[in-house]
Amino acid sequence: MTVAQDLAAVRERVAAARHLAVLTGAGVSAESGVPTFRDAQTGLWARFRPEELATEAAFRAHPQRVWDWYAFRRERVAEAQPNAGHLALAGFARRHPDRLTLITQNVDGLHQRAGSTGVLALHGQLFENAWLDAPQPCCDLERERVGSPSACAGCGNLRRPAVVWFGEALPLKTLAAAQQAARACDVLLVVGTSGQVYPAAGLAQTAQDAGAHVVVVNTAPTALDAVADVVLRGSAALILPELLSFK
């Protein structure tokens, strides 16, 4: 089949699907100009390895350094805007309530800014904070923040970025919901991800084992191409509007 024929066939499957699941990765955000984790390590940060900036041990050892790194990343990401791929997903969900489950490995919040709701953010949220240790009764994330990184005035518990660091487990409820969506969907679109990071990449096999039609959308070959029923080679910003624009 030609690319156009593959695209038309997938569009028909999406239109007929009772439930559509979509897993997105860094490639979708890259089209909005969001630097990847390693690409963001420029200037001062170029001399640090990711493991020195994105682990619990690193934060406990050098909280100011890690907090400043994430502040830098937040500034860079805040400059980006949702692209046509983000908007196509949000538009589909508005027009077809309860038919789409959006799962993302991205922490940048661009899906939410595009208007998507109920996003399953497997790796957390860059612009949200959490407590480093189990919160005490005095811990309140909404209180005025003092210092950088800020801490609870009552017990000194540090606030940390609400992202999943190296060595940490994914949020169990979010992962369980993503796995359930993969088992229940008729079509799974895997968009802009290399398919090398687990357990997120395992959702493609979960969906296929449950009988779903798996479609990979990417500009380059991925580790999940062999699992896919169809591979659409191209950018999310170009292909998703084509797949999801019907009423």
C-alpha cells in the first residue's frame, strides 16, 4: 500500500473505533520546540550527567542545583506552544466525548494547554510540585513558598518537581489506567516515541495482545515498528490532523 492508502485505512479504523488510545512521546513536543532532556543540557548544565540532575539522591545531595535545573527547564518549556498534533487530539476529544484516552510520556503540559483533559501523564508534570518525603499535617503545597528550593515552614520537608526521576516507579494509578486503556481500545496510536522506555513502551504489546490495531506515527524508525500493524512515517503535526479531523 502507498502512504496515502495507509493513512486512509488508518483513518477509517479510527473513525470506526469505539475507543481510541494514544501514547505520545518526546517527538510530539519536539515539534513545538521543546528541547529533550539531554538537549536542554547546555551552558552551565552541559557539565552534568542526567543522573546528577534527575534522581532523588541528586536532589538530597544538591537540592539547590537540581531545583535550579528544573527552573531552567520550566522557563524553556514555557516558551513553547502546542502544535497541530496537540490540537488535533484535543479537538477529537471535544467532538467525541469518552472515545479517547490520551497517555503521554511528556511532562511539559502541552497536551493540557491544547485543551486535552484527563491526560494520563506517566512521567509526571514539570510545572507541578510534590513533597520529597511523605507529607506531614503541616505540609501544604499551596502555602507561600520561602526559599529555593522551597520547604515546609513547619517541618522543613522540601518541595520537588512532580516528575518521575531515574530509578523511581511510575505513579501506580496512572500506569494502571493506561494499561486498562491499552487493553480496552480498538486502536492504539503510538506517536513520537522511540519505544525504548518501559513500561510505557509495553502498552503497544498489551494493546495488540488484546486485539487492538496498533499504529506507529514517527519520523524515524522505532523499537515498536515490529509490533505495529501499520507504520506511518511522518510528523505528528502533519499526520494527526489527517487522522483525527473528521466530525
